[in-house]
Amino acid sequence: MLKKEEPQDPSVAFRYPRVITYKHSLGYQSKFAHALKMGRIIATKCPVDGRCTIPPRIVCPMHHVKQTEWVDQGQRGKLLSAFKINFPMFDSRTGDLKSWETPIVSIELEGGARMDGWCSETDTEKLKPGMVLEAVWRPAEERQGRVDDILYWKPV
Amino acid sequence: MSQNIKKSVADIPEDTIVVEVQGHSNFLVTVGNTGHQFMLELKDNKTITGIKCPGCKKVYVPPRSHCPTCFVKMTEWVKLSGKGTLDTYTVVRYKEQYMPKEPPYAYGVIKLDGADTGIVHMIGGVDLNKIKVGMKMEPVFKEQREGSILDIEYFKPV
Amino acid sequence: MNGERIAIVGVGQTVHKSKRTDINTAELCAEAVEAALADAQMTMKDIDCVILGSFEPADGYSGPDKWIVPEIGAVGKAGFEMQNVGTTGGVVAATGFNMAASGLFQNVLCVAWQKMDEAAGAFGRGGGGANEYWTGQFPMSPITNFARRTYDYMTRSGCTEEHLAMVRVKQDQCAQRNKNAQLKLGLTVEKVMNDFLLAWPIRRLHMCPTTAGSAAIVVCPEKRAKKVTKKPVWVEDWFTCHQGGALTMAEDPQASTLGYACRKIYKRCGITNPKKEINAWEVYEPASTAELRWMEEVGVAEDYKAWKLFEQGKVGIEKEIPFNPSGGVTATNPIGATPVVRVVEASLQIRGDAEEHQVPGTINRALATAYGGQGENVVFLLKKTL
């Protein structure tokens, strides 16, 4: 699909590969990362309409008020949508083309917030909106406070 | 769903976490017909060429398709001797990612005879402490040339 | 609205292609600028403000304006570069309009570009709004974004893959009549439905291509506009806004501010029946399937019923709803420049200069939009007379 056509003649065109390291502060969202390390999912809650959001935000984007309350979201959620990528796409963590066999699912958690994840069920025909999925975590000692501390979601 | 989600969040720390993330890119740079012509002259004939504006008569090195002052297309090529005068320079003594060579090295702006703009390139063949603004310079070409600005290895004092 | 009344007095664009090895990025811009200045019967000397921009992460150049401004002969003129993912052209034009409406400048040049043949893997980084911490584990891109949106649309509306294909075929029929469009494929519903599946229900043909192209416009305040051209295209109103919950699509799969922006702008301009009062549409749809929901949001179709209009054959250049007569974004997508291409195309429709893909009849009013990342819209209303 995505062919890499390498330029042959640098006087016509040339490539310049680069790898750059950034240090991003998670700021207010750090609490979410700490929770992941503990095997928990939490979200901020808007004091106006009570909506919980992931990523958590210090201010509600719609109501422009501070979101000081954090709410536990549980370990389970309802499937909203699922799809599989049928072609090699770039892995942003390595810069390489890679095949992706696991479906990506969107889940509405028990606490009401929504998030994305991988799914253990690779047959997308069997994934129906509304079905209940449960988080499967990395072993505690391997968790880094990143979203992929949740290895995947499995149907209950 | 049966989970109790009323669990307290009070025990979860709040101190700031900084994550390291890497950005990868592999862009292609198209030189364009004008730049290509310049590169071919370097590669095949070890010649530096400029391009002349039909309006203001300025000669630009490296070449570009349009004059920045007159915004007219330039098509008249001018062959230059390659010799020029050092306008300004510096010696790089620090090191960071993606430098063209190991420091210390000198690079400067050389105003070529017959051109109105300076060209940026490395300076070599000279003790770094003995470089002087106003020195006459000439290019040293690589043996193996591929059609790149680095086909000129560096400029050295005449 | 306060400020000067303004008009577009010149438009220009390059022919859009998948690849341009004959010119570099700056020279690509020069082509569009030359065309816009010629159309406005001006030279660069007349221009007093230049607003330019591209989707920088897909450009490979940091601060490309430093290089491109000299290349388009604009040294010493007021102005700056804008960067806003796919919305870039939208904010370039909106800023240019603001500059002209402020009364500070008489001849504002807006130029946007993208040379996507140079941008390998830019979308592996997640496209617009990507944040390594939140989306780094997924190969997020416009493809996955619209796979999700379309899945959700199909669930809610009951439309089938065949309807999605009909949208793509309509776009292709329009693009075949546009001399500047990139993809002219002679598609049929069967061809689209049998095309390579990227991420269900998105097939390769549903997604916008990668394009090397540039577009430019010249904008003047009222008095000056009347002096320089017999065919000014008046900018009636423009509005730009973000949406909440753009970072992960899960947050709200149908989240969009396009409808919000349109309602706002229609109210300001006293438009009560957009389908009747707007005669041509150039809407930024990164995937052909997005056109369905976008048609509903801009007010030409009822919620979740736009697909029925395709079933009834009501959409097309000579049809009841002239939606994206240029062939739209799935035919041509120099991403940062794409919204300026929409404004250029909408202007050509109003002037009656769109040649082969001209919508018949008088186009009194046209709407153009920009869309970017997963959450910003810009809406422009253009009209024939003040």
C-alpha cells in the first residue's frame, strides 16, 4: 500500500531522517498517570453537567469552569465502536511501518468517561456496540503510568 | 456491570510526571529544477553557478526560481570562478545532534566573485585561529560527488 | 459585524498533483501567487500584507515562511505565518479577511501550500491534535478518525456501504470536470465497493489523497475592491471555532462544531433556509463519507438523512444540491492549502468562472469551510452583491 520510494539522485530529492526526544510534563493530568500505575482509571468531572472526561482536563472545554473533582471509572465499560486497520501504518513510537492486527475499540466506562483501547477479540464481527468489556492490565511492576498499561480490553 | 465505582481517589498521588516521548520523521526534500541545475554543475563540472535577475541584475547563489525583490522568474545562469571573499565566520566548539561534522569546525559566509549574495559553507585547510574576515577563499571539491551542496567539502584560503 | 466590508479580488491555484519533482515547496507557492496576482491584475508591489501557512509537521520545514517569503518576493511586507493542521488554509484566509477588514491594509495576499509528496509518515505522528502520551499507542490518523465517525454514522442513520460509494462516485464525477483536480478516476459504485479496505468502512478511495499544491487569494476593503475589479466576491461573514473532546475520538464520536459555526453565522447574516439561500457549497470533507454528516450540519439535509439524497440522485453540479462541484477534498488535498482551495472554488462559482464545473444559474451566495485535526471548523460565506 504505502510504498517507500527512495530518491535515487540527491540532486533531485533527498531524505533526512530525524529522531527528536521531547519531555512533556503531564501537569494536572499526572494524577491519571499515577492511577494507571495503581491499576485504576480515573477521570475529571465537570461541575456543571457532571460529564466525566478522559483525557482529564483542569478546565471543562465546554463550560469553562475548573474541574477539581476526580472520579473512579471502574474496570469495565460498554463498547461504542470497533475497527481494525487493514494496512501497514506508521508506528509513531519507532517511525516504522507496521501491521496492526488487533482491533481498536472505543469504550464508555462505568463512570461515564470514554476512552480508546486495544481489544483481545480479533474478529470484529463478534464486537457489537453495547457489549461489556473489561480492562486487562500489565503486571504492576511493568506499568509506566501510560495508557498502554492497559494491555487490552476483553469481552466479559 | 457490577463494579463499584465509588472508590475513593484520595490515595492517588498528584505530583507531576514528565514523560519522555520520541518524534520520528523521515522527510523528503525536493530540490526543484533550479536547484537541480546548480547541483549538477557542482557534481559534473565542479562549477558553482549563480542565477541573474532580469530586473535588478542581482546574481543569486545558491540559485532560486524568483527574485525576492522583483518577484520575476530568473532564467539566466552565470558561471562563477568559485573564488570569493570571507564575509563573516564562526568556530563551532559545542556539540549537538545532527551537526554536519565533528566540532571544532569553522563555517562562514563567502561572497563569491560575480555574485551579489553570500554562500554559507564550512571553512577548512587552515588553522582555526588564523581565519580572518576578508581572506580570499576557494572551494575544495570532494572526489566522489553525488549532486549535493556537500560536494564542496569546504572553502579554503587561496 | 464591525470593520470594513471586504472582497476577494483575485484567486489562484496550482494544478494539483500527487507529486511535483520539478519544483520545491517555495516555487510551488510562487506558482499560486503568480496566478492570484495575475487574476487580480496586480503585481507584488501592490500587496501590503502577506498571510501564509501550511500544515508544518507535514512540511518538514520549521518556520518555512523564512524561506518562502523571499521566494514569493514579499520581503519587507507586513504579515506572518499561520499553522493549524488541516484547518491551516482556513485560518490563513480568516486572518487575511481580518487584516483587510481592520482597515489597516489595502491589498492582502493569502497563500497556503502543501507538498505532501515530501511528507512521509507525517500522519504516523497522529495528524492534528495528536499528543504522544494520549494517542501514542495507536496509529491515529484521519483514516482511523473517519472509520470511527462513519461507523457511528451508519449505526445511527441506517445507511449502507453502497450509499458511501455513491458519495465517492458523485465527487469523482465533479472532479472529472475540474481541470485543476488531482484524482479523476471514472469511478462506479462497484469499483468503490470493491476497493482496498483500509479500516472498515473506509476504503482507500474514500480517503483524501496526498497532494502537492498551493492556492492564493487577494483581499481588499470595499473602496479598493471596487476600483480594482469588476467582479469582486464579497466576503459576507466568517467564523472559526474549536470543539471540546478532540484528543481521543472515543470522547464523542460525532463531536463537531461545523453545525454550531453554521448556526452562528446564519443567524448573523439572517439566513433561515440555507438550502435555498446558498447556491453552491465547497465543504472540507477529508473522507467522502464525512460529506453525509457535513451536509446535515450545514443545513442542506435533515439529521442522519443525507444518504437518502444520494439514493434519489439529488446531489451534483446540475442537481438540486450542488455540493462540492470542484470534486472536493477526496479528489484533491494539499492539506494546509485545501481550505484556500475551497474559498477559491467558491469564489469562482460566484463569479461564474468555474468553467466545466460551473453550477448553472446565478450563484448569489456560496459557503466554504475548513476542517482540521479532529476538532476545528472555519466557515466562510461569500456573496455576489453587497
